[in-house]
Amino acid sequence: MKINWKQKLSSRKFWLTLVGFISSFAIAFHVDPGSTERITAILCQAVL
């Protein structure tokens, strides 16, 4: 079974999951909430 990376990397669901993962780490490491919000907004805008 071979993974089709081109299809995976073009998936919005994959990128939004990655954004959620990054946001969770930012919150866990006590990054300023304003910065976390801005980072999440920028990444979501880039994906959509």
C-alpha cells in the first residue's frame, strides 16, 4: 500500500489538521494568546 503524497498535501483537511496541531502546541507552551490567534488566522487563510 503506497501513500499518495501529492493528494495528501493538496488536501484542505490535512492542512487544517496541521493548523490545529500547531495551535495546540502554541497553547501548551504558553505562547501569548494574541500571537496564537494571529498565527492560526494566517495559516487558515493560507489554506482556504
